[in-house]
Amino acid sequence: MWREITVNYSGIESVDFDSLLNGKIPAIVVRNFYGQKQCEGIVEKIGNSQKSIFQKKLQHIGPFLMSYTTKKKDYFDNAKQARKTFEDIFSENNQPIVKISKIISRILPGYSTSLARESGNDFSPYVIRIHGNGKAIPIHKDNVKYEGKEYDFTGIDNQLSCIVHLQEPQSGGEIVIYDKQWSRNDEKLRNIDFGYSQDVVSRAEFCKISNLSAGDLVMINPNYYHKVTQIEGNVSRITLGMFLGLYKKEQKIVAWA
């Protein structure tokens, strides 16, 4: 059965990482990436931070690269401002990229980890998404080499997605990952606004991750189709997302959102 594996912060092994890259498992769930009290403090600061609207319905903090595919200057200008906001939300030692780089340095000791940079401009490290009652994320994939051609990610060998759960809703908000990778032929099933028709995964096995708690980190290969089920209740689903790009020859990993 195609199922996620669950580990604690210090329990992830290189074999788990390889299994994720190779599609043998759909996800790695790292329990207690942040503690409950840490999450409560972070969520409080998020509540006091300025937010933007994505696709006219979703609140978020920080620019999302795929919304700026032809607007590089706007992306980097917004990324600069977002980095200041993230510095206010997270203390230096609790920055997600710092905590994730510690995991990477242990399981891939020869690799360096840094924020992605292009032509002297730093990318945004994260995007924080706030999904309220009735919101959902449709079936989609994330592939920066295809969708972000204006940006310099052409040499990436693998792309991973890291989602830190900071607050869980009363119901819903489950991650569903399908055992099918995107291909160019699937573009005929793409929706006009965002995502793909259910037909793109009609015959695919899937994994639903539904037992997540605030503080958990979920790592997936985002070229596999995935979605988030509808949120129900008065408590919003709050997550932090970031991508990791692996360059095997250079033995380096870059992060961006």
C-alpha cells in the first residue's frame, strides 16, 4: 500500500528521503517539528501581520512564485518585504529553513542548504496560507521547471515541498496525494483558473493524510498530483509552505516559495 511514513524530528533517515524522491512513498510526516506552544505563539504573530489575497479568496503572507511567472520585479520586491515579516514572526533559531537545513545536513551531509538567489535578488523563503471555512485546494502539481521558466531553476534534479502545519481546522483540510506524476499531456485537463480536472487522477491510487497536528511537517514530491480537502468549522487551517530544489552534481539545496 502506498502510504506516508511518520517519524520524529531526529528520526528521519536518508533511506526515507530517497524513498520520497523515488516515489516509493507519498510523504514523510515529521511530528513535532514545532511544539504546540511555539505554534500558538507563531499563529498569534501571524494574526497581527499584514496579509494579501490569493485568487480573490485565500489569505496569505508572502508572495507565491507561480503567481508571478511573468512579473519578476514584483515578485522580488514583495519577497524583500515578506522576509522582514517572516523575521518578525519567527525567531532566528526557529526559522523553518534553519530547522529543515539541520535535517538535511544530517541525512545528506555533503549538501549545503541556502535560500535561492538570482541576479543578486533573494527569493521569498516561505508563503503562509490561511484557509477558512469552506475553502479547499483543488488537484494540482508544482513543477518550477515547467511553470517558472522565467526564473533560473533549470538545473534542479528534484523538487520537494515542505508544509508546516501551524493550526489545524476543526474538520477537513486533509492532504490527498495521488500516485500519478504530472506530464505535459495532462495540460488538456487543466482548469482555467487553477488546478486540474478530477479525470487526471481517475485511475490513480491515493493516500489521504488526515491525522495531522499543529507543529507537524509534511514533505512531499509536488510533481505528484495532490489536493487539500474542504475546511469546515470556525478554526482556520494555517500552514507554511516552502520548496526545496536539489542539485545533485553541485550537492546543494536551495529553498524558495
